[in-house]
Amino acid sequence: MQDHHHYDSDLLVILRHGPHGSSWLKEGLDAALVAAAFGRRVSLLFMGEGVAALMPCQKKGPLGQKGTAETLEMLEMYDIDSLLVEEQGLSCLGLSSDDLMLEVTSLSPPALARVFAEHRLVLTF
Amino acid sequence: MRYAILLMGTPYSDQASHSALRFAHALVARGHCLEAVFFYHDGVHNAARLAAPPQDEPHLVDAWAGLANEHRVALQVCIAAALRRGLLDEREAARHGKDGVSVQAPFELTGLGQLVDLGMRCDRLVTFGP
Amino acid sequence: MLLHVVNRSPATSRVYQQALSGMSPDDRLLLIEDGVQGALPQLVRYYAGLEGRLFALKEDLESRGLLGHCDASVQVVDVDGFVDLTEEAERTVSWY
């Protein structure tokens, strides 16, 4: 069965974890970068705790663990410019989008649901 | 329909592997084509050749291999996630100067591009997380 | 229409909130693994507003001794029903 629905974008990668504490954020970003390198149109959605990935001034972790901030700074090179943040995730941490290291679009729940419908594939990390 | 499964849970620590296998068997029993199971994050441990569970527990590694052989399902393991966690096939073991092989056939190490490709090509991709 | 799959209990995890915030008015929600606890009358209130669109996996209820304890508003489906739900939905989104 073929899906004839038109999607605005190919892949939505949902990032729900902050840097350093686990490999979820890094491995989710890896999937996004690979898809973009293969010419897919990719959006990133930072949800919940994942909003912390966008904090400026991050440093290396224990044993020199690299973290993910450098990868996020490279997103433009991969043509990943659709950076979405869950409004609730921001307010939960007492942050606003101005506090973040990259320019993002903040989404309320109805807008979130629309984003899910616009992508051909959704991967949650 | 053409299906793919993405599995990111560790065998025996989470129910994810059991749930994914149960779903996989239901899919093929219903006549769907399960093209591949992609193992990412801690899901790569499902390919562990040296897993030795007690006899009264399901042997998940063998169960995946059985599914693959019986229904021509590809078992694709993210190579980057696998190497970090000590899962190497013959080629990678040789390349890294290791004297053991820890990935069970027919699991195959492959790139993340395969996951993206599966997600785009298949009608449905179902994720099982921890 | 999308199918959202949740495997955590709303008694201990906020994953259910993430799933709910991504749901459109016609999307469906399936509870599996520890998520089936959300089908209990005491916990189903977390899913208020999903009447008719809330499902729980029979096998996972059964293995936990919870099969006879579900709220009447929850539709119990077996793994074949799970496959049906993924066929009927354009995509499946997992929350874990």
C-alpha cells in the first residue's frame, strides 16, 4: 500500500534527554545527521528534559566526554534548520528561547500535533 | 504492508526485546512483510553471540536468528553503537585487533543510513524502546 | 491519524504527558508493558478525553494479573489488534 500523503519534511527526530547523562541525545543527533547527509529534510524537536541540550556554555563531561554542543553548532552545515522546542519543556526548566544557544521555534501542544502530521517518519530518542 | 522494527531496549533488562519479537511474529503471521529489524542504542546487545540465558528463559538472540532465517528478515545492527559496546563481527574484530567475535550471525553490522532508508521505504516503522 | 504507544505507568513516569501533548484529536493511544497500569480505574484519569481512542495490550495486562481490572473506557486488544492499529494509523510514535 502506497502512502500518497504529501509530507513537508522527511524525518522528525524527537530529543527528550539532556547532554552527558545518557547516550540518547548523542545517538538521536547521529540519526538526524546521517539522514541529513543522505539528503533527507530533517527537523529536530527538543521535548522535556531535552531542552537542556540547547544550553549555552556547555563543557566536556567526566573523562573528557565530548557532549553534544559541538554537534548542535554544526547543524547548519547539514542544512538542518528546523529546530523546534516544546514550550512546556522550556517553562518546566524556567527558561525562555532567548536563553538557548541556537535560534528555535517554540511550540504549544496544538502546534506540536501538527508537526507530527507533517513528517513522513518520526523517531523518538 | 512492508514493516520495519526499530529496537532500542537491552535484552533481559527491559521488556522491549520480548515485545518486539512478539509483534514481529504477529506481523508475519498476518502476512505482512517484515523487511528488517534495526538494532540501535542498547538494542545492539540483542546480537550478543555469547549470551547464555538459563534454559527455562527465552533465548532472545536465537529467537531473532530463527525469525530471520524462517521469514527472511534482515537483522541490522548500528555499527557505531555496536563497536562502542563491544559487539564486533569478524571483519571489525580483525580491523581492531581483537581475538573474539561477539556478533551472532545473521545479525549484520551496518550504518545508520540503513535505518533512515528503512523508515522511508517501508509503509510502517514501529519502535520498541526500553 | 497516528498511533501513539506508551510503555510506562503514569503512576511513576511523565512520559504519558509527552504522548498526550503530541496527540491530535483523532490520534489513538495504546498502552503496552508497564504502561498498561494506566488502564486501571484509579489511573485512567490521566488519559481523560481519550474515550474511544484508548487501548491496552491484553497480553501485558494478563501477564501482570491486571486483565480483569481495566476501566470500562479502555479497549483491550491482543497483539493481533496491535498489528491492526499500526495498519490503520499512518504512523506509529513510541514513547518510552
